Amino acid sequence: MQPSPDLIRRDSKAWQLQVWTSFGIAVTLCATGLAYLPGQDLDRAFMFMGYLFCLCTAFVLAKFIRDGEAAAREGRTADTPMFRLVTWGGFGLAMALTGWGLVRMQINETYKVFLGVSWLYLITGAFTLAKMLRDRQEADLLQAELRGQRRAG
């Protein structure tokens, strides 16, 4: 027996607003920190690329983990070991290189802390946003499947 559309769990509008707002604040803090980063243009460019690389790999890693859990429930293998290595390696490398760049920069320690905290806030916000978007997609797919079954039955 399939669950009724009323039993499909969806995030509240308040939660969705909180997630989007939090992610927006994190992006704004990172952008502000990078825009006013003292030092050389090369440092700003490196940190911008590092933040962007971390953000992209966080979304890829979130999808990879979620797909792996879904595959495990269905008794199948989601991805190849090489893709697992590339996904985890890419995320680890992005985080390590960005952290290394931040630590080695010749700027005020307070500024480093601001950049570091906003960067970690961005990454956690990305994971939360990815989960919320994936939950919404899965609820939409389940609801569409239920509608299709009702029409066929």
C-alpha cells in the first residue's frame, strides 16, 4: 500500500525560508570578505576559486552520498570506486587547498578567522540546501507517482 499524498513529508515554508536565508547570508559574508580582502589580487583570485571549488564539491558530495544511500536501500551499487575516489578526493582537496591558502595568506588574524568562519558556514549551508532541495524533489516524484497510480487504478 502506497502512502497517501497527505502523508508525504514536506519541509515547512518557514524551514525553506530559513535554509535559503542562511545560505544567502553565507554567500554574502564570503563575497564581502573576499571583496575587501587585503593583499594581492592573486590572493583574492585564489580564495575566490577555492570557495567556489568547495561550494561545487559540497553539492556533488551531498548528491553522491544521497544516491549511495538510495542505491543501498534498493540493493544495488550506486557508483564506481573511481567515482567515489574522485568525489571524496575532490571535496577533500578543495577544502585542504582553500584552508592552506587561507592559513598562508599574510593578513590580519582576525580577518583570517572571519574568512574561515564564513567559508565553513557556506559549506554547511550548501549541505543543508542540497538536502532540502533533494527532499523536495523526492516528495514531488512520490506525489507524481501516486497521482499516476490513482489515474491508472
